[in-house]
Amino acid sequence: MQAVAAAELKQIFLNDIYAIPDGERINQCQQCGTCSSSCPTAARMDFSPREIIAALRAGLLDRVLESNTVWMCSSCYSCTVRCPAGIKFTDVMYELKRLGSRYGYINRKSTTAQMARVFVKTVDRTGRSNEGELMFRYFMATNPLKGLGKLGLSLKLLLKNRLPLRTHRIKQRESLKKMIAEAEKGA
Amino acid sequence: MIAPSKNTYTYYPGCSQSATNKAYDISCRNVARVLGIELLELDDWNCCGATAYTAIREHRSFVLSARNLALAEKQGRDLVTACAGCYLSLHKANKYFGEDPKLRGNIRRALQAGGEDYNGGIKVRHILDVLVNDLGEEVISQHVVRKFEGLKVAPYYGCQITRPFGDIDDPEFPDVMGRMMRWVGAVPVDFAMMTKCCGGMLMITQPEVGQELVGEILRQAKLSGADCISTACPLCQINLEAYQRKVSRQLAADCSIPVLYFTQLLGLALGLEPEQVALGDNLTPAEAILAARSE
């Protein structure tokens, strides 16, 4: 994790967002709130999507990233298809998730961020997302007791042959590793 | 290279369809077989770089998708998947690859480091799009042997098939699944929640949020008078069916309703046996309602 002052976050974020196709449209936001009213989880966020852009302009991105906000986004793309300014807000949310993860501005309580970390680890190692392993590692990393609460559902799925215990791996794992290493250089 | 043929596609099963949602994979392959579509599985495919991966490693997630595209390009056919999440990851990476020269350069360098390359030569398709738009009513109707007359179906699209690009159907008011349901005699009901999010992974990481979203979808499906829900996404399917008892208790309303893959309904209409669409894998039994409505 790289250290960076809160005041620098805005510029880093804007540079990153301008690198995405149509990223510069973020400057066209006129605070109409269509994103927030379309968002299925906005009511659960400390900053609604509209407020995120207002906070960005006010230089308060660190507060947004450390609040219960970006990891509540489920990537449903409702905001993206409705934004009258053509802002790809789901991509903005993805960018904010990465910004916070990279520079350590993150809501410590967000288990969704932990899920993402476990997911990336599993896929990098095997080339596949192995759901059984993913759930096991996620609950071990967050709250094993909650994992126990899933035993009923796990058993039901197991009986239906829907809970694979075998780990799927791709054959060309070495080749994939080289790709991932090279991709990190370009990121 | 195998010559591209109209009814042959390279098939990308996806991780979920190989594990918790095999019923989708099984029913999809069998439906294709009956309709004369050849789905040839992509050899050594890897994770598409789904939402949870993109969230912290976007660049790498594009490379994951692009490796699949590179492998598929060698086969010279379009890449078809049934998973809504895989469809969007692969499709989005393919689109951005085509639109953004800098990103394209970075992706190609990463692929080349692992001995592969991609030139942007294939399309990514969802199986629903292939069935409705490539085959269409005429071909599918010819193969229907059992109609579900009057079966009321709530078509549930979720997010990642129509959004954000809207190139299969309208992102707000899709009808592609509804049309197919009419071809098998079923009646798609007006369903206000058809494109509302089920919460996806939030069902695991923020269960109270996931259950609230799923509860509203199920409640509205019941209010619409539907006999069952039809989905085209593995994560939607499991979210909508696995928590019905919990959600019913929370809302103090009966939210139990069978949740089927659209390929299961279509497959049965095409004369497949329940085992051939893995109907027994579903946690919400649909046999009774289907038997009552079939002729």
C-alpha cells in the first residue's frame, strides 16, 4: 500500500477516471440526483452517488472512502444507463473502490472489500473462482461464526450436488501468472 | 482453424455453472443440442474477472477476460455464455479493448507475456440473445412439443444482461425473455422489479441489504400473480431461491415461488426430461406448477 495525503486523492482519482473511456464526463455532473434515486442501495450509503461527486468537488474524497459507501455498490449499472450527462457511474464506483484499497482509505468494517481480496487471491492461484473455497476463506477471514450460520444452506446445496469440494484449476497457470505480472506493470 | 458456421459457437461455461449452478449449464447445453446449435466448450478457459475482481484489480480483470477472448479467437467463432456476470465482464473487456488504444496496448502486452495475443476479432454473446435473435420464433416454435398454456412467468433480467450497454435489449424495459416465454405458451406478467438488482454478492457480505432487495423482488413477483420466476443469471437464481423462508419471515408475507432458469422452462417445452434440465437441482420445487400448466 502506498502512502498518500488525503488532499492528493482528488487529483489521483481524476487522473485515473480520465483514463477510462468517457471518464472526463464526470465534470458534466449537474447534481440532478438521478443516480441516487436509481441506486438500489443508496439508502444504505453514508454518501449517495450524487453526494459522492459533490464530496469529490469539495475535496472530501477521503471521508467518502472511509465511510460506508463505495462497497455498498452492487455494480447494477442503473446509474450508468440513466445518467443524463453520460457519466459511467459504476466505473466511477469501481475506481473509488480501487483508490481506497490502494492507498489505505477504506471502511474497516466493509466485509465486501474483504470478499474482493479473497476472490482475487483464489482466481490468481487457480485461474478460476471456486465458490466453495471462496466462501470458506471469506468466512474464515471475516466472521467464522457467520459461516457456521450458512451450514444449513451448504448442506442443502451439498445434497443437491451444488457444492463442489474439488478445486478447479486451469492448465496454463504459469502462462496466466506471467500475464498477471505484466498487467500489474501497466496498471 | 474451424470455419465459422452459423449455428456453431464457442461456449464459455463460467465458474458458477461448473459448480453451484450446474443446472444452468446442463439445461443450456441440452437446449442448444435440441435446437441444432453446436456449443463447443472453450478449452482451458479461466475466470472472466467478475465484479469482485474488477472492484480492486480492474486492469487485471480485463486481462483475465482477454485471455479467454484470445483463446476463443483462435477458434474463429463468437463466444457464447449463459452467465450474466461472465457475459458482461467478457463483453465489456472486448468493447473497451476495441475503443481504447492505450488499454488495448496494455492488454496485448500482458497476453503476449504469457504467449497469447488478441486482435479484437470476435464477439461476445449471451445465450438468450443467440436463441431469440439468431434462431428466433420460427425455429424455436418448430421444436416446441409441450406448451405451458397460461403459465404465468415473472421474467427477471437482473442487471448485467441489458445494462449498461443495452445491446441485447432495452436496459429499462427488456422483453427478450418475455417473447421467448410466449413462444412456449407461457404468459409473461407485468413485473415491476424485472431489472432491479438482487444484490449479487451483497447477499453474502451484507445479508441484511441482500435480503431487503431480494424480499422486494419476491414480494412483487407474488403480487404480479406469477406462478414462477424465470432468470438468466446464476447469482440471481441462487439469491432469489435460497432465502425465501428467511425473507418471508421478515416481511410476514409468503414469498415462496419457484425460480427457474429460462433454459429449464424452454428445455421442458422442447421435450427434454426434467433430469436433462436438472430440475431437481432447484431448491424451490417447480414440478407441481409446471405439471398443472402443461399440455
